[in-house]
Amino acid sequence: MPHADRRDHARRIVDRVTSALDVLQRTLVIALVAILSALALLLIWQVFDRLVLGGGQNWVEESARLSLVWLTFLGAAALLRERKHLTVEYFVDKFPPRVRRAITVAVDMCLAVFLTVLLCQIPAVWASSSVLVSPSLGIPRTALALAAFISFGIGLLYCLESLARQFLHMPDVRQITTDPSDERADISV
């Protein structure tokens, strides 16, 4: 198979993976909206319960805390794909395109290594937290480790996709999903 054919075949495969990850990203955003909505309702209920009814239920606070943990981890994964994490682009934008691409590859490789190391630590966290149970909800504390595991796994997939696109000289996912004339969010549900 000639070199150009192999590259085209690899690009088609990466495009299919990107399509699957687009579905994952949309699902992730829907889950984030649902979690944020549930968190808002929980906090409104907690305020109403304490101020109007004069009570206070521990399960509400614990549920809100658990929702916030899931929101944080899943949100971090979603932001990773869209490259919306806090960065200092001022200096990077001063470099020529080849250097910017090399910086992007280096950052993605470092992130992939970091996420892999974190994923390797999850079994130890899982084992140590499996004996703990939340007092109000009665669910194991592994629910927190599960949020981290899912987030790190999705983040690693997004990093590998970005690296593949960079090595095959394909446009970045952010450039694909963003309409330059549209000032709204990059993710449409």
C-alpha cells in the first residue's frame, strides 16, 4: 500500500473515531446539564428546607457534594476536548505555525502520560475507598473514584485523538466544531 493510501486510510479511521467522540462529547454535555440542574434543585431545596421548614436533611448536602464532584470531573474532560482549560496563549500565538503545532503535540503528550499515570492509580484509590460508605446516602465512596476514572479515561481518549490528528496533519477538533461566525459555545446539543 503506497504511503499516501495509508495516510488516507488512517485519516478515515481518525475521522470515524472523531465522529464517535463527538457523540460521546454531546452525551457528556447532556450529562453535565442534567447534573448541574439536579445540583441547583438540591441547593434550592436545602435553602427552602432550612429557612422555611426549619429542618435540614443531611442527604441533600451529601447529594450536592457528590453532584459537584461528578460535575467537576466530567466538566474537566469535556473542556479538554474543546481546549477550554486555562492557558496562556499569548506567547504561543507569537510563534510560527510549526512551533505552535509542536507545542500542541508536546502538551497533548504530557497530558496523555499524566492521565495514564492517574488511571493507573485508580485501582489503589478504589480499594481504599471501597470500605467507606457515605453516612446519609449509604452508597460506597467508590462513586467518587468512578467519577475520576471516567474523566481520566475520556480525557486520555481526547488526547490520543488530538495527537492522531496532529500527526496526520488534520485540523484540530476545535476548528472542526466551531463556526467562526457563531459567538455561542463551541458545543451544540
